[in-house]
Amino acid sequence: MERRTIIIIGFLFCLIGILIAPLFYENTQYGEIFFLLIIYPIPALILATLNGYLLRFTELKTQNLILKIGIGFIPILIMILLANGKESPIQFIATFGSIGIGITDLIWITKLTKSQLTTN
């Protein structure tokens, strides 16, 4: 996949994650969700951009399919560890990031394995 495509898909799924992530917290009112959509798109874009560069770099520089998939899961694991901490803005960013980047990585892995199977 192209880097630009990975970034756009990751950003859109992070925005969807901003809508879904407040459901995991107890004291969230639905009026806050629009406020969250104003504040958190910049961290979502940063996460999607970093993930796009990491996945494209991994795709170009690594030959082993299992190693590519393992490196793709590293950001998700880091965000899951951050999401389990105390309630803070970093925890919320990690929560919607793990949703958005996780779905993006699954799409990337699916396309990667299909392309590997067709070349073999």
C-alpha cells in the first residue's frame, strides 16, 4: 500500500475511534464527543502519519512476512499499554489510537499477505 493511503485510512479510523473511545469510560457525556472531535484530530493525524511511515518503511526494508507483521503490531502494543494507565489525555489518545491504528494495520496485513501470495 502507498504511504498516503495508509495515512488517510489511519486518520479516518482514528476519527471513528474518537467517537467510539468515550464509550469505554464511565463519566462521559455525549455532548463531550463533539468537543473531543475538535481537540483530538491533530494527535490522530500525528499517529496516522507515524504509523504510515513505519508500515511503509517496514514493507520496503524487511523481506520476512512474519517480521513485517510483528513490527506492524509494535505501535498497537505500545498504545494498549498506555491505555491501561490512569485516566488522562494520553490514555484517551492511546485508546482511540489503538482502535484506529489497529484496524489500519489489519487492512495493511491483509493486503500484504494477498500480495505475498500472488507473487509466490
